[in-house]
Amino acid sequence: MPETFSARLARHCGLGLLILIACFALLGPALIGIDPATQSLGDSLLPPGASHWLGTDVYGRSVLARIAHAAQLSLGLALLAALSAALPGVLTGVTASWCGGRIERGLVMLADACMAVPGLLLVLLFAAIAPGQYWALYIGLALSLWVEYFRVTRAASRPILHGDAVQASRLLGFGKLYVLRRHVLPALTPLLATLLPLSAAQAVLALAALGFIGVGLQPPTPELGVMMIEFFPFYSEAPWLIAAPVTLLILLVLGMMLLAGDKELT
Amino acid sequence: MSSTQTSAWRGLLLRRAIQVLALLLIIGSVCFLMVRALPGDMAMRIAASRYGYDFVGSAAASAVAQELQLQRPLWQAWLEWLGQLLRLDLGQSLVSGEAVWHEMAHHLAASLDLAVTTLILAMLIGLPLGVAAAVRPGGVADRIALLFAVVLRATPAFLLGILLMLLLAVHWGMLPAAHDDQGGTLWLPALTLALGLAAGLARISRSAVREALASPACEFARSKGLSDFQALLRHALPLAALPVLAYLGVHLVLLVEGTVVVESLFAWPGVGHALVHAVFARDVPVIQGAALSMGLLFILFNLLLDALMLAIDPRQRKPGASDA
């Protein structure tokens, strides 16, 4: 199905937005050169100016530096979680539709079991095992995201594996690896290109939501949700403070959704 | 015919029953890990909570360890923990000392209130907007629905909640953000959750109704002399209800996840609020109880939706349909 012009434009916009944010996240901390934890209580709540482009928070920490570190954290953890959910999800999905029978039923049951627990709840519970630890959040995110990959991969690879093309390949004597590489993988690539940004967006939102209600990462860490709750009390006297993490979060999620070609948007 | 029908219902119930068991297993195990991950020596801690910190020595601790068999291997303790869960013994809250079931019943009622109001509100906003957008593609309703969807998809529930709180409660004073007698406090959290869902519903119902309007069934209804409105009401909308229900099924997760965040934001006394506070207090029995109630509620809603879809759509009752 050919992409419409507007759909392609949306994808390119999303990609551009994400590249900009990624550059900011990767290069920002080094270029700004200010430690995000350095306090200077004399410079509390400075408005945006030449030395601090986005002003300072109540402890006099540079908001720009903190935002750059937060972007790095959110983007990094979300990508890591999405990728490490994709690998087992795709492998089990293809295995299920390839083997069929008891193995498929077992895997479907496993996926059903994981779906019984809403994603954010699982992440929250893991975060409660080890409060404020990255690894706990990461495991929770990856565990809650893999099911979607499994379901999509299983549904998409089944018609291919049972189709004429694969049968012809097998009759010609090509092995399993060849079938995977030449038949299954090309069909899965566009689906993964949609799923990866969507699940990364889900991870970013979960991370921020948990930080916001105080059960995710803990305060000294520059994290978007934590920063929002820190800045919230000053929303009327220093509105630029709360605007910074909110804008970054919305742009990040919007970029990922546009890149995914979200059907509900186009 | 009737045997295939009962088998469809049985498969549906079986799938959800397995999910309930999995829910118990997963949440039970995670909470078990949570207890084990608490810092400090377990025997010492329990002894201290029994006799007070001043009277605890290693002798008391080892007596407690003897009595509660704390030196057992991990897997035995884990099995016993799960056994307790299967007997539906959730224990007492470490903070209030009340039975967890008793506390949860109260919170569940509040959460159910919020969830049902949210669903009704979302359908009241989203569905008419979607239908209006479908009837006149490119019209005003269509554009509003698209803008609505783009803005709301990228705005997380907690931000939307704060915005609504500031606008409706603080600046315009239309709705109370929090109140002690709960009069009208339901509206703001419900609206926060409903708007996100309504945006999705509007987009999905738009494409579903457009597809249904273009279907041969509708074409025939019009050619046999029904007016456009009658054809829409009698033939297009029931056909379009299925994808909308399927969408709701997938996005129920959002509702459950949203309750955790939005309930804490608005201090709504539901399960999500209880869960977050239990996490702060490291009150593991309540964490377990709240997570279980939430999961059970989620599975129950899913079951209801499945049943509704099965009742509306005769195609799903055919043999082999559950495979698709």
C-alpha cells in the first residue's frame, strides 16, 4: 500500500524531531558543561538569561543542563527497553507461528498471562522492589512491552510461513535461516518500524508518570516527571520552569508517534 | 449450532480464568521479592516489631527465626506465600492494621465509580464526534476530531489533569478539584481520563462508520428506500460498533494505568491512590492487595467487553473464529 504524501510528511517530521532531541540529549550535557547537580542557592529561580538559557530552579541548578540529562535518560532508557522487548517478542512470535501446536498454545498462554497485568502496574511493582534504581524500571518496562511484539509478529508471520512462497523455497531446498531472512524478516520490518517508536513512547510516558507520582526515579535525578513535580509549585511565579520538561516530553512523545505513523493521527 | 456457541463462551471464560491465575502468580511473586528485598535482617525486624527495639537481641531474633522457619530455602517460603494468596488470605496492612480485603473493598468502590463515569463520559464525547466526522469528511467536526486527537495523544494524563485542574478548578472555579464531601469531585478526574480515551474513540469510530457506510449492507438499505439517517442508525452503527468495542478492549489498559496516576493526582480514594501510598509506606500486603484488585478489575472489564462483542457479532460464534 503506497504511503500518502501527508503520512510520509508526518513520518519525516517525527524523525526530524527525534533526531533534534537525540542530538540535544547526546551532545547537550557536554556542550553545556554545567553539572546538573551543582546548587548555588544565591541564584535561585533566575529567569532565562545568557548564563542559564532556561533559568535556574529553586536550588539554583541550571535547568538547561538538567533537561539535557533528563532527555538522555528518558530517550536512552526507553530505547533500551523497547529494543530488549523487541528481541524476545519477535523471536517467540516467529517461533509460535512456525512451530504451531503445543508450543504455540503455550507461548500464547504466556503472553496472555503477561497481559493480565496492566503495563504501568508491572513497572510500578518492579520499581517498588528497588526504589529509584534504573535496572528495576528497565526490567519492568521490558517485561510489559514484549507481549505486543509477540502478538504482532505471530499474527504477521503466520500467513507468510504458510504461504506459497515459503513452500516453494522449502521445496527448492533452502533452509530455515534462508526463509527467515528472505521471507519473514522483510515482512516484519515495516511492522517493527511502527512498533518500536510506539513502545518507546509508552516507555517514556510510563517513566515520566511514575516519576511524577513519586514512585519512579527519586528527586536528585534529573528526570522529566520528577522535574515537573519539582517545578509545579512555582508555576505562576516562574512559568518557564514547568514549561521546559513539559515541552520536551510532549515533543518526544509526539515525535515517536509521528514516526510510528500512528493510524489515529493521520 | 448451540454446541459451537457454548464452546465460544467456554473458550472466552477459560482464557480469562487462566489470566486470573497468572495475575495471582505474577503479583504474588513480585510482592514476595519485594518483602525479601527490604533492607535489614528479617528475623531482627520482625522481633523488633513484636517486642520493641529496646528488647531485641540476637537471642530474640533467632527465636523468631526458629518459630517462623525463616531459615527455610527461598522456594519453600515462596510456595507458602503463593498458597496463602490462593486461600485469598491477603493479611493485614502494616500501617493501619486493618484486613487488606476490608480496605480494598472501600477503594474498589471508589475506583469503579471513577472508571464507569470515565467510560460513559468518553463515549458521550468521542462517539458523536466520530460519527459526525464520518458523515461529513473534511468538515468542521472532522477537523476538530483530528486536532483533538493529535493534541491529546501526545499529552500524558497527569499533565492533562493538572491543566484541567488549573483551568476549570483554580481559574474558572467551575468544578471542585478536591472536596471533603465528594460532591462533584468525581468530574475532574473522570474528565481527565475520559478526554484521552474520547480522542481515540472519535478517530476509531470515524473510520469504522465510514467503512460501514460504504458497505454493501448500507447501500442496500438505502436502495430499499430508507433515508440516510435511518440507514445510518439501523445498519451502519451496529456494524461500526465492533471495531469501536475492539479499540476499547485494547485501550482499557490506558484506563487502568490512568487511574493510578490520576487518582494520586486528585487524591481520589481509589485503588490506584491506595497503591501509590502503600509504595511510599512500603506496606507490601496493601501493595499486593491493590495490585490484585486492579488486575482483577481489568480482567473483569475485558471479560465483559468480550462477552458484548460475542453477543453482537454472530461471526465470532462460528467454529474456528476464535483462531483469527
